[in-house]
Amino acid sequence: MLRITKNSLLVFLLVFCVVSCDENRVFDAYKSVPNGWHKDSVVNFKINPPDTINPYNLFVNLRNTNAYKYNNLFLIVEMTFPHGKTIKDTLEYRMAEPSGKFLGTGTTDTKENKLWYKENVVFNEAGEYNVNIQHAMREHGKVNGVVKLEGITDVGFRIEKPLQN
């Protein structure tokens, strides 16, 4: 006979909440960039969208520590379609308030940022897509890029179903 205790019920509810709280997630992965993010280091994600009909929202996810010394971040995001077409975007994101307080979530010295990339994207080609993410930071008044970007610890890519109204 199956016996349900107070503790097993609590564990079940906790697992249920964690699983169901992110029901819009289609793809969500991170890659670590230990010891700084080198300007020539490209973070790659291979994705296989679930269909070629429905729209999805795309995000770049980042984790940064207090070692990040800028209030913004420039990224180059490149998406290659299964049949070879490529879309390349240069994006700028705000990472801190004017006061210097980092944006993002988290109560420790690591902040997590969910940054909009594209909205209502339909993956109209079946097959594997490649997403490449590279930083393009420059210091004010300098031509050459920042070689080693300190403070970014993880780079992620996320695909979500749009929220239903």
C-alpha cells in the first residue's frame, strides 16, 4: 500500500512547482566562460526547434559577477539556418543602473540577466540551427577591443513560447 506522508507531499509539490513554473521554456542552455571571456572566443549553441509553424521568443542569458566593470555590453549574435542562411546582429545591452548597481536577478554577487534577442521568431526551416555569441566590447576612446572580458561567467541561449494573453 502506498503511504503518503507530509514530507513526501511537500517534496512532490516542490518538484511540481519547479517543473511547471517554466512551462514556456523550449530550449535553455548555458556555457561557462571561466577566467574571462576572450574576444575571439565564440560561444556556440546547436538548437533543433520543435516545429516550423509557431512563433518563439529568443533570449541571450548572461551571468556576471562584481568583477564586470562596465555598465553595458556589446554582443555579436549570429544565427545560421539549416540551409545555410545567416543572420548576424550587433546588440547592446545595459548591465547596470547609472548608480553602478547591476541589473539582473540574484542575491549574491552573481547576477543573472535575461536579455531580449528576437521576438516572435518562426523557425521556418526544419533541422539544426547554430547560434554563435561573441562579445564586442571596446573601452571608451580605444580602437582595439577588450581582449579578456572579466566578470562574465556564463553565456546562455533560451527559446520560449510567447506568453498567452
